[in-house]
Amino acid sequence: MQLSLDDPLWDHLPGAYGVEDVRGPLSSLLEQWDPELCNTLLWDRLYHQETLYPATWAALPWLWQIAGRHADAVAPLFDFFAHLLALAKRAPASYCAYEGLPLSGADLDHWHVSIPPAMIPPADALFEALVVWVEPWAVQVCRALNTLIEGADHAQAAHYLRGITAWAHPEHENFERALGFLSDGWSIKEMLETLEADEDVPFHMSAREFSFASQEAARLQGLCPDLARDLRALVDAVRADNPATPTQPHPDQMSLFE
């Protein structure tokens, strides 16, 4: 589902700092790859402090097309896609299908946007179509991210795996959270000490999360040995703080790509 770059609805779709020009940069990037322009668009207009926006989702099909058109766009755009997947299902507001994706045109009021009544039906149609489009798109992105893990450094690989896990297995919230720290370059020791100091309780993972992390470590051994090592270290360190938590695999807990 692509909203035409000529559609006036763009003028009513808020981003990180209200309604800004998104279609202009998209149009330019379709014609010619510009890493600085892309960086500004992604991280200044479509994302801010772990938050996504209606303009983010409207831009997504175009960003997907740009990724397929310019080889140099793959790395920065898939980095953004992984971040989006990590946030999409994290407790969206009651008026959103996913983080920042409204259920209806009328819900744009929550972003303090004044939308003309005539624009509400097109906005309804856009958001409904995006919800349908996002599901199969996310499956393609997860498969691509899994491919990109091979050869990536362990921090970047953790970022990719975080996006995959958050989308495909949102129930593994604590494991996904740990991947976020690893993707930022934290050591296991630093992460556990910081979390315990901030929350006054040891970091915890469920039995299913232990099982899942262990299976992913085994699966990733040939793709990214450094990340596999980090996942095994995570399991060992958290298990040491939670010795009563079982770690044997659950028969119904399958790896993402097996």
C-alpha cells in the first residue's frame, strides 16, 4: 500500500515534530541515493525517542522500494526497519494498531493534528491498508535481517535479532530487552549491574526465554559466532542469578527460522 507522493493527505500526517516534508525526501531518494538526506528523514522526521508516527508508516512502503532500488540504501534502511520492528508491538496506545499507526483518520487528533473532514475517509483507507500490508512485509524483513546477521559484527547482529524477536516473538520481552543492550555495545556484566541498580531486582528471564536464547545461540553459531557467544554468556549469567529457573528446551519452542 503506497500513498501517492502527490496525495494531499501527506500534509496531515504527523512525524517526530509535527507535520513536516516527508514526500520531498522520499521522492529525491527514489531518484538518487543520498545518505545524509536519508539519515535526516529516518532519524529526525520519522522517529524520535523510541516513538513512531503516522508519517513513519505512510513512508514505509516507499522506503522499502528505495531499499530495493539502491544497493547502498540496504544497510541504513534495514537498520531502521529492525528498529521499527522492535518498537511496533511494544504496548501501542489504544488508538493504534501498532506503535504510531492510528486505527482511523479521526485518531490523528491524538497528535494534535487538525484534519479536514474530507480527509478522514482517505486516512481511514490508508491506515486499514497499511495494517494489512505490514504483516507480510514484516515477514520478508525478518528473513532479510536473518540473512544480514551473517558477517555482521555482534552489536549489529544483536540489533537485527532484536527486531526479529520483538516482531515474531513479542512474548520474549526480557530477552529482546537484553538484545537492545547488546546492540548498544554493553557487556553482559554492565547490563546486569545497571538493570539491577536501576530496578533494585536482578534481571530475569522466563524459562521459555532461557530456552529460546539457548536455541538461538546454537542456530547463530555459524552465522555470527560472537553473538552466539554473547547469548550463551547471557544465559549463564542470568541463570546464576536465578538458579531455580529451568533451562531445558520446551518442545513447542521453535527457533525463528527452523
